[in-house]
Amino acid sequence: MNNHFAMHPAIKLRHIRAFLNIAADGTLSAVARAQGITQPALSRTLAELESLLGQPLFLRQGRRLVLTEQGVLFRRHALAGLQALEAGFAALRPGQGGSIRAGVLPTVATRFFPQVAMRFFQLRPDITLSVETGPHHYLIRQLRDGAIDLMIGRLPAASDMSGLGFDHLYEEDVVLVGRAGHPMAHLPLAAVLSAVPLILPPATALIRPAVDTYLAALGLNGLRPALETVSLALGRGICLASDALWFISRGVVVEELANGTMAERPTGARFLSGAVGITRQQGDPAPGLAVLETIAREVAAGLNTPP
């Protein structure tokens, strides 16, 4: 029997959980409160782990703890190990719990994913669906670190797809929207875009390059936006209170377009569209993930996306 362990036998599950919680939150105080222990006790647990590993896991920046390079590496493997343990526990107790962590981009958060989530709850009420929202660059990092099991939204750039798989669900276009009854709706589009406050997706958004290309085609490549956002609450609020126009994925504003609160200004650009689907790491899926993916495909097949 081989008694030479790569991992120090004194490392316990409480060390791993404490480390992962601190890495997620960035502070000792909040994690200590959540766990119902004192901050000194949590600090000792972290110090024990760093001593047993022989590596510093965090650097202190003001009041926050930031992962070192070694900490980032250890977090990736610690998450994978903890997930494997939880999957093993769930496999021994089928139908008795578990969770799926989904990253949801704004384009599917308004209409598509709520349908998926409710159907999943009806079929698998024993599995908790935990949803993380945020921009693409944040969620893709969460996916690679193992903090989420899958990401639902637009097809990532080719440079982000190494080691990942993408399951296409449907095509969705980028639309230009403003408040219903916009006073400049009858004027040429290039003139309108030059005259009103313009809201664009952030530079890091997957749809931004296509929007920039479209503006350049209109001779507006130097146009400065009033705001950059993909937030429905913020973009809708500004558009309804002003003459602002907003380039955004149709899925974000689908309800506003359907109820007439906002109106679409046709662009005539067919290239302002792209694939929406499921991105996840290759390998064994979390329990229940196959069911979630099947439901997503069924909802996508019946989705009445406007042309």
C-alpha cells in the first residue's frame, strides 16, 4: 500500500471550504459571519492551510484579500475536487438533492432562461438551480475556474473556447431601440444617431464589435456614446426618460418591445446577429445538467423570436 500522499494528510475539508469562501468573497469578516465563527478563528484556518501547502494563497490589498498566482492555481483544483466529492455524494443518493450553478448572460435573462428554470424546477425539484449573472468576461472566467457548471448566452470568441464546448440553441439579433413615439423616428438613421444620446454595449461585450462595424458603415465610427451598458433596468430607464437610442440584444428588451413600451428602429443590417447557446467545460457533467440542457433545447425550439 502506498502511503506517500501528494496532499498533506492534515488538510481537512474545512480548510478547503474556508479557502474557497474567502476567495469568492475577498474578505475574512463576511465569511466569518456567514459561517458563524470569529474572524481570528477563520484567519487561523487559512494560516494552517497556507502552512500545510507551503505557499501563500492571498495578498492583502487594503481590506480585501486577493489570490496569489499559487492561490488561483489551487482554487481551480480545489473547486474541481469539491465538486467531485459532491457529485459522488449525489450519486449515492439519487433524487435527494444537489445543485447546478449556471452563469446567465443578459441576452437570455429576460425571457428564455426563466422558462428553462421553471421547467427544470417542475422536473427536478430536488436540485437547486443557482444562477450567477454578469458580463461575458466575468462568467467565462467563472466557468474556467469551476465556479459555475455552464454558461448560457452568446457564442464566446474563438480565443475563449479552448477546452470548452458550445451547444447552439438559436440565433438572436442586435436591435436599436428607443421609447415608443420617438420624435425623430421619421428622420434618416445616421442623422438621428448623431443627434441623440447613444447607448452602446460595453467594449467587453460580445456584441460590441458588430455594433462598431455597423456605426462605421454609417460613417459614425468616431461617435462617442453617452453610456455603455447591457443592463435592462438602466438602459430602459434612460430610453424611457429621454430620446436616447440603445443597441442591445433583442432578448434583453423582448418584453418591452412586445408590450409597446419601447420600439425598434430598423437597421437593415443582417450581420447584427449571432448564436446563443450553452458553453461548458468538456468532461463529466454535474448531476441533472443533461436534463437542464435538454429543457434549454426544447425551449429554444419553441421560441417565437421576432424576425
